[in-house]
Amino acid sequence: MLQVGIVGLANVGKSTLFNALLRRQQALVANYPFATIEPNVGIVPVPDERLPKLKGVVEETEGIEGVPIVPATVQFVDIAGLVKGASEGAGLGNKFLSHIREVDVICEVVRAFPDEEVVREGSTEPISDIDVINTELVLADLQVLAKQKIDGSTSPVKKRALEKLKTGMDKGMLASGVGLSEEEYEEIKELQLLTFKKIIYVLNVNTTTNWKGTMDTLAMLQANGYQTVVIDAKLEAELSALDPDEQVEYLGSLGIKESGLDQLIGLAYRTLGLISFLTAGEKEVRAWTIKRGTKAPQAAGVIHTDFEKGFIKAEVVDFPDFVDLGGWKNVREAGKVRLEGRDYEMRDGDVVEFKVNV
């Protein structure tokens, strides 16, 4: 399972956010496998308004009740707190960096709220906090680059890539911003540089205050094309203790349409390059996770490995047609089912039945 690592300086609300995610996990622990792993790992459901609609269609057409919903999931990892000098081993630097290497996306939590009762331990203001975290990641990557020997056996492409990286990162650039060609990246990807990883920036705010620094930070990050979510981690922790209807009512009273936690989970899912195809039957209504660009046989293999080996074809329906027309029987009669073969590239929201020989 692909992982999102939550990082941040001290007292920025990282633990509060992770605890909110854990409560979301505990509330839905029966809905998906592997929900209990380690204390610092949370597997949380991806919000998907399509699933309840599919459930309604199945229950109505089949004349049954209680069809379970199984959502797609994202795995979040709470990583040891960061301090300045982590790249040199300060604090839990080595542990921090080793955990970062294992995740697929970095979620940087930065404090964007004023509170005299919460000490800013190594944290000054959002932009500076981001600079501290990213600088430590860059310094760690530069240590990796410094160990690379360039000699007569080094390919010209790899040599060019290493030189580009060192020049750019000496100026504080992330590896992802250096601008390597695809060929150059292929030559050095085994180095697993930290700053090639995608980053989501989470601004932890206090919704009861209107702090100009929050909006300035958000505008700067968005202007530079950064993936950004604004979250009130304390509010999210309170919300996670409520049932779904109470959450909607509470958010509505605050004039908020969607919880920040739902926004973060959805963004993490998309940032990981994931999409969901859907299955709808008497046993369950389910969202299955695949990488964007996955072909139909490999998608079938996500359900069961034997399905990929015995793949014959896929019956595919667009989600709106499935719901509007009322299930498999009606979409078949209306001619809305497409028969797709081995070369079909799955699309997000495809409602599928795989035909296999097992």
C-alpha cells in the first residue's frame, strides 16, 4: 500500500492531525483489511459520494438491505518530529530521514495560527517552517550526491543529471524542481532522493481567528503551484468523534462544506496517482484502488490474482448511466455496457464486471 508521511516541526499540530486520522480509522475499522497495523500508521477511507449511490441502486434492484460499502483507502504514517540540523543527525534526524525514504508522498504540516499558550518550539511562521523542513531534506540529498563517484564508466546522461542536481540543490532547490529530462531521471532514480517525492503542504489554522499570515502563506504556495490544504487540526479531531450526520450539521453551522480531513485524504489519493474503479453487487459495493493508466487485466488482478491470468473481457458502464438507469439489468437493456479488452485503460469511476476463465 502506498504511504503518505506526515512531517512537521514541534507544536505545529502534527500529532493532533494524525490522531484525528486515527479516530477516522477506528470508526471504520471493519470496512477494510489491514486497518490495525502499528500505532504510528493509520489507514483511512477515501471519501467517495458515489458509493452510497451505488449501494442504493443495488438494494433497490435486488430487493435487499444492508449491502456493505468498502471504500478505497490511504495509508498515513506519523513520522518522528523534525528539528533544524536533522540532516546532521540532530534530534531524531536519522530516524526521521529513514522513515521519509519509505513513504511515497510527504505531507508537511506547518503552523498557521497564533496561540500564546502553545509554544513555538523551533517554529517561527509558516514560510520559514517550510524552508527549515525542505532545507533539511535538500541537505540530506546533497550528502547522497556527494557520495556519487564520476569516472570513465559513468554515462554522459548520468553525469549531466548529477551535475544539474548538485548545481540546483546547492542553491536550495528541491530535486523535483531542477528540471531533469526523463532520460536523466531514469539514470539517477535509484538514489531515491527525498526531494523528488511529491509534497502536500498542510496549513494548520484556527478557524475562529482570521490571521493574515495564513492567507499570505496560502497565496504564496498556490502561486508557486504547490499542493495545499488548509486544516483546523483541533476542529478535525473534534469532528472525528461525531457520526457522519453530526459532522455535516457541525460543519454547516460553521459555513464549511467539506472537512479539511476529507480534502487532505482526497488530495493524497490523487497525488499518489491513484484512481478507483467500482464494483456493485449483492455482497458489497466497493472502490478498488489502482494506479492511473492501469489496463483492464491488471485491474482485474487487484480483485484476485487469478482474474488477471484468466481475463477474457470487462463489462464497463459509466457511473452516471449505472445510477440513472438503475443497475446492471437496465444498463444492458439500454445498450450502455461497453465490452473492453486487454488494452483498455481503466478510468476513474468505471463500474465494472470482469469476465474471467478460472
